[in-house]
Amino acid sequence: MYSIKSISVLTGLGVETLRAWERRYQVIAPNREPGGHRVYSQDDLEKLMLLANLTRQGHAISKLSSLDVQQLQNLLEGGDDRVSESNLFADQIVEALLHYRIDRCEQLLKRALISSEPLVYVRDILTPALIHVGQSWHEGKLNIAQEHIFSACVKRILLSMVNNMHRLSNHKANMMFATPSGEPHEFGLLMSCLLAAEQQYNCYYIGADVPGADIVEAARNLNVDIVVLSMLKSPSDQETMEDLNLIVDALKHENMSIWLAGRGIHYWMKFNDELPKNCELIKDLDDFHRRAINWQHQN
């Protein structure tokens, strides 16, 4: 038998997601111990593993909830022969931007988020859309105002979902998100913040282009457990490199972890042979998601 935390680690699904699926879609009906804690069988684990894999491919849980294990297995083995949801979504976003349909952009973003798990949304739907919008701007199909409209929509909706997903509590782990001075790219940071909120972390979103000394002061005063820093520009600006050095050096003896992500981090690593013990490199959104789950399981 498995606890809900063990199921979360094995499937990559958040505890809150598991509870929501049980409550809203009745995909699993776990047994209960005398104290009320959920316990899951091997069959439950098998079904949840299939559901996790299929939702990561873009299938909506609402459409999967009525299928049995064999049907889920057939669907997984057969692959998805639908037109790529991410490509369709990106095309619809660009079409809306061409006509300055901000309302349409927001509708598309919200609809996709509601129908997908957060990891699937940020990795398979939102990230390709951001890339497609950026390419459309470089090709002259969109102007800078239209690109900024989309960026503002994405930021507003992601932060709104973060606020809706969690409430600050002394009983939860604290995670802080920022980019150092000179680093303006924050979408990876915002998407990571959403994934952390799903896992019920206290999320403190400081934002982009923040002086290193201010990041250190905030981390200490907020008593954070994990500082998430992102650097996308590569090669990074000298100012950004110096700021990251300041942050890492100032916090290396603190009782907190520093998670470093983005192409700029790999450039910074060329000048830093050895990371402090409390620093970890994050490969991508999947890696962040796994580490966020495992950190809670181990602490």
C-alpha cells in the first residue's frame, strides 16, 4: 500500500492534484486508514501512472476520467493522432494578436490552463506558444506592441493562478523566485512559480532584474527554504554575473537551497568550477517539478 506522498513522488503528480482528481473526477477511490489518511493499492498506482503520462501528452483529465486501465493503456500505446494542440494554440494566439484581440488571448490562455495540468500547460502549451510568438515577431508578422500584449497577458494570468492556488502558511516550505540585475527574462521563473504553487509551497515572486544585495536581503528576511534564480541571456552581462556571484557567496552558508536555471547559468558555470553544497542546477521544467516534489517528500 502507498501513502499519498509516495504516490505523488512515483507519478510526479502533486498531492493537491491527486485530491482534486479524486474529488472532481472520481478517477481513484483510495481506501482510508483509521486515522483518515488515504492509502493506495498497486492497481491505483498503475492507473495514476497512466493518467499522469497521458495528461503530460496533452489529454484533458476530464476526458480520461471515465476510461478504465485497459482503455488508458490502449490510448497511450496508440499515441495521439489529433492535430498538435500546442501548434493550434500558438496559431490561435498569433491570430488574436494580429487583430489586437486581448480578450481572445486571455480567453485562450485561461481555457488551456483550466483543461490541462500545470506541468503540461507550461511545458507543452505555453512554452511553444511563447516561442512561436517570438518567432513571429522576428519574422515581422507581429510588432513589438503585439508581442508585449501577449507577454503582459501571460504574466498576469500566471501570477493570478499562483495567488489562487495557495495561501501563505507557517506550515509550508518557502520558495522565492528572482532574476539578478541585467536579466529581464522571467517566463521560466513564472512557470516554475506556478508549478511550486501547485505543490503548495509559499511562493514569493520577486521578479526580474533585481539587485543581488536585495535578493539576499529578501531571502533572509522571508526565511526562505529555496531560492530559485534564472538567467536566460547567454553570454550573460557582466553585471548579472557579478550579481549571481554575490548572491551565491552570501547565501552559501545559510540553511537554504539555491536552485539555478537557464542558459545563462551554464555560461556562468564556465567561470565557476565548483558550486557550493547548497546550490543545484535545474535542467528544465520537468526537473524543477520533480525536485519540488522530492524536496517536500524528504523534508
